Amino acid sequence: MVQRFPVTLTQLTYFVECAKTLNMTAASQELHVAQSAVSTAITHLERALGAALFIRQRSKGLILTAAGETLLRDSHRIFGSLAETIESIRAEQHDVRGSITVACFNTLAPFVLPQLLGDLHQAHPDLEVSTIEGDHDETMAALRDGRAEISINYVLTEDEGIDRRVVGEFPPHALVHAGHPLAGRDSVALSELADDPFVLLDLPSSRDYFLGILRGRGIEPVLKYRSSSYETVRSMVATGLGYSLLNQRPQTEDTYMGAHAVALRITDPVPSLRIAVSSLAQVRRTARAQAVETAMRELAARRAAA
């Protein structure tokens, strides 16, 4: 249960100024408020405490009582502690130190998190980064319930109350097995794969994106297999079970099982997937979050240029 206090910071502020000047008129002038506001605040403060804080002398100003001297001493301590807290919080907005938790879309994580963590460690050694991996809904949930300060996601849906900043984008590519008749080429039109079995990366929102690409080109995919695992999809393709569409391209054609999956550039005009660093819209981004966003933007630029 939150403790409630019978006094306010405004009342204490007025009291401290009165104790400093020992004159309500002078105090009101320093505070830029009406003298009646100061007088009322002191009266309410005394009633709340059940003790007189000043002896009021007609035309001679104020004299602190013993209770007033005690409150003045403790008010200085309270204001000093509060000032330190405010300065500490303000410093956090500018100093890249402390800890931050980043939620990341699970199929994107293997391609960006290791390098991102390395870049951040090198640039900001006093920053401790923890990570949470999940699908779009899971990473957004981590953001909304406070388990993560920011998230790194593909832009797949509109999310209310989210400050989303796009840091890069990646076009899709077609994936075929090494023995496929088209495997020796650099590029392919989607119509050339239309009759082949399709292996779907089956994640919430992602499935609509990939199926939408094919249907947008007038192709109804022969949906044969599906998996929520990026590497399982690659291995299925490498085995010859069908082709797939993916966005991130590993530096190797090898799959876990040893067979090769070959990436081909798509010649059709198809939508790329954008990557965004997101936070809650009502929460101002800290210097820690800004540092992660900057590092992610630089990393996405390097990957796109590779």
C-alpha cells in the first residue's frame, strides 16, 4: 500500500523560504506567488503537523519555533535527497551505462544479436545488455509489461502506443536446394517456382507476409510443409522438399544437416521487410535505448551493403 502524507512539497517549499527570509511578504516575492498563498500553505502545514512552526510578530516578521527548526533541518535533508535522485535520473538520460533489456524477433535474433551485443560492448563497456527472444506478439508483450525497454522487430503490424523507428530493410529472396534446375542462377522470377511445393516459415504475421508476396504475383502456392523454425525451413528446402521465401541471408549455404540451400534474388517487384527499434510511446527513450538504436541502425546498414 502506498503511504500517503499529510503535507506537500509545495508547502515545504513555501515553509523553507519563509524560514530563510523570516518574512512572508519577502518569501512570496522570492517564490513569485501571492502572499495569501504562502500564508495559507503555512497554516495548512501547521494544521497537518499539529504544531506551530513560526511565532508571528506583528510588523516584525517571523520567529522559528522548536518544531519549525526541526522541520527546517529535515526539509533540507529531504530536498537534498530528492535533488540527488532527480540528477541521477537525468544523468541516466545522457549516460550510456547501467542495464537494458532488449526483446528481439526470434528469426532475426541470430543475424543481429551477436554482432549488436559485440558492437555495444566495444562502444559502451559500462552498458549491460540482456535479451528476450520471441515472435512479434511475445516481444511486444515484453515491451508493454516492462520486461524489455526496447524491441527489435520486423514491421509486420501496426501497434498502438508504440514509438517505432525504422532502422533498415531487407528484401526477400527465394531459397532452393542445390540440385534444383534454377540453383545455378543468380536470380529468379517467382512464376518459375509457382508449380514447386512451397515450404512456409510459419510464424504469426510472417506467414501473411510470405503468402501475400506470392498471391500478389498471382501465384497460389502449393503449400506442402511449414515450420516456425528458420533453420528447419532451410533444411527442408536443402533436402529437396520444396522452395521457400526468406529475408535474412546466412553467410553460408550449409544447413544443419549438411545439405546446401541456395539463395536467389527475386526479379519481381516484391515488398521488403523493414526492421524497427520500438519502445513505449509514453516513455522517453533513455541514452541506453538510443545507443542500442544507433548500433542497430549501423549494423543494418552494414548487412544491407554486404
